[in-house]
Amino acid sequence: MKKGEVFEGIVERVDFPNKGIVMIEDTKVTIKNALLGQKVRFSISKKRQGRAEGRLNEVIEKSVFENRDALCPHFGPCGGCTYQTFSYDNQLSLKASQVKKLIDEVCEEYEFEGILGSPVEWGYRNKMEFSFGDEVKDGPLALGLHKKGSFHDIVTASHCKIVDEDYNQILTTVLNYFSERGISFYKKNSHEGYLRHLLVRRAVKTGEMIINLVTSSQQQVALGEFKDQLLALSLNGKIVGIAHTINDSLADVVQSDSMEILYGQDFFYEELLGLKFKISTFSFFQTNSLGAEVLYSKAREYVGETKDKLIFDLYSGTGTIAQLLAPVAKKVVGVEIVEEAVVAARENAKLNKLDNCEFIAGDVLKVIDDIKDKPDLIVLDPPRDGIHPKALNKIINYGVDRLVYISCKPTSLARDLVILQENGYKVEKVCAVDMFPQTVHVETCVLLSHKNS
């Protein structure tokens, strides 16, 4: 087996998140975006001791698990979805097996509760970050999602099926507006151009929407007519805010150097499990509102009895979990590094008339030493990379009887569970929750107890 050599094989399994595994000549070959059961043709791109990586060239035969046609016309080239040709039951089965495999590798005895599906399979996202670019080099202006496997090429996702139709109307209107005026997009290599991203957020329960155009400062473009065209649209929801954000960062990220409100406000309201949440343009909130109710209900079940208990909600975002637990707890302390999210969390606590929540802005690693309160139990909901090892040691040192760990990346979770088990914690229960139908992503909720409790 040599680099560049071409092989054919059957994908025997898919490791999280999208690593198809094919065995060739007793060598494990990993092929990104190859689906379980497909017969594929691929070329070797890397070869190391006993394993290799391949580049997918062609799907020769469909998988038996591909038991339906894709609903979206962009499926295939678009990098947003992977599993539209799998029935939803097949998607859930695959994700459950991926999570269980990872947990089985680091835990001997625990109860695996399977996977809970999203209440809705389509149109579930409440947030989309669309990118401006072109589909081919020097092609016409595009607005949508990155082409699968490409850093530069953009697929105009004007018929996306994982969002409400409102998003597609807005995307088409914005793309036509700037195409007709010949406005350039920001080039990642030369760092020249104007249009960067379009951020759209829409509450599932209230229907409120905010729209944010993200550009560089390299042109002065009047946006009055842009705003008026958006407000003239006939939508299912209601636009409550339109903003223009300047972002001159060299990195391809959505962030704000400055923001101008063109219409209304830069926030909207969403409802979750009977509570109301004010969500600003850049604050974190689960992207599947109805799925979040499933996830947080499971987390609340794992938390269990909270009467007269002091709870830490670490990596608390806009304080969703903290506020769900506060009515039945003595006090909840939330820690979050994004200051804007902390401001929103404090406002949301007031909105929900909760006076036993405290939210602290800062890195968990640095802030945790200064908190005078000692927790009775801890809820963890870290970012994708998991918990910093030094922060994890400080969390362990509290010695609480119960930990509930919510993870959006099971590989990071598995790594942290090893350390937690080495320090006296036992994994009791694990439940996967599918917040992202059609995609490779999955959430996992874990209950741990201290062996001395």
C-alpha cells in the first residue's frame, strides 16, 4: 500500500464524527465522509504503522442504510448535512453506537440508556451563520454553507431543509440585493472585500427573528434599502432586529469589532421548559430549541434531588441549566467565559423572577478558586474541546457526590471520563441526545457519582 494508490472497499463502521473505516490488506483505512455500508473507491493520502488515511473518490454502491432520497437539493456538495439519505431511525442507531463505542472503551460498568431523538427532524435550527463567497473561483456571488471538504467554495443554500423557510427567503433576498449591486465578498487569502457573513436567528416558540450582516470596513455601503427589502418580506416569523456588524479579523470567524442597529434591537426572546430567555446576536444558546428541552430534561433527571443544595453550573452560557434548576435548589452559581452570555444570563434570571442564581464572568480554570461557595453537586457543559485538565482537577477536588456532564463532542467526553474515574468517580448512566438530525453531531449526557458517597 503506497500513497496515491487506489483501492475499493466496504465501509465497515463509522467512528465519530464522520470517519468511515475500511479494511484493506489488514490495514485500517480512515475515509472522511464515507457512510456506513457504502462500497467506495478511494486513494491513499497518508500511510503510517498499520493504518492509513484515504481520500474518497467515488461511491460505487449505496449503503443498505441509505433507504430514502435526500430531501434537500443541495445535499451532497453542501457540507451542512451528511445523513439525509439515512432514515431518522438509522441515523439515531448510528449515533448511539458511536457514543456507546467511545464510552465502552473507557468505562467498564455503566447503564447506557440509548439515544433520544429530536422532536422535529427538519427545520429545527434556530441559528444559521451563512458565508459569502463563490462556488467556483471567480464565479458569481454565493451565500450559504461551505462545500464539503472545501475551505473556500460556498454552496448557495437557498432551499436548506434544516431551517424554517424564513431563512431561505432572507438568504435569497440578501444574495440578490448585493449581486445586483456588484458588491464584493471578503477574500480569505488577500483579506480584501466587503461581505463576510449573514447571521440569522429565529426563536421556535415566539417566532422572533434577528438578522445580522457581517462585513469588513473596507467599503462604505448604504444599507437603508437593504433593511427595507428585508422588512417587506412575508415571513412565518417576525423580524425584531436588523444589525450591521464590522469584523476586520483576519480569521474566518463571526465576531464583532463594532455593531450598528439598522432596525429594532439586537436580541430576541425564546421559551424553554416554561422559562423565557433573552438571546442576543452572539450569545450562546442551543441551536435546536425543542431538542434542548429534551437534553435539559434528561440533565435535570440526572441531577435528581436538589432541595437545599448549592449547585455549580460550569460553562453556563446564557444560564439555561442554572435557571431550570434554580426553582428547586438553594442556590445556583454559573460560570461562563463569554461576558455577553453572562450579562444575558443575569437578565434572564430577572426575567424569570429567580433570585437565587449568581452568574460569574471568567474562565472556569481561573475563577473557580475565588468562589467562596462550596457546591453540593456540579453540572458541566463545556465547549467542544472538553475541560482543561487543570480546571478538571479543581472540579474533582470539590469531591461532590454527583456530577452531570453534558458534552457536544463524545471524544472529548471520553478523555475527561478517564480522568474523573481515576479520581474516584464512577459513571452511572449515559444517554445520547440527537440535537442535530441529518448531521454527524450528537450530544451526550452523563451521570457520575463519587465512590465514597
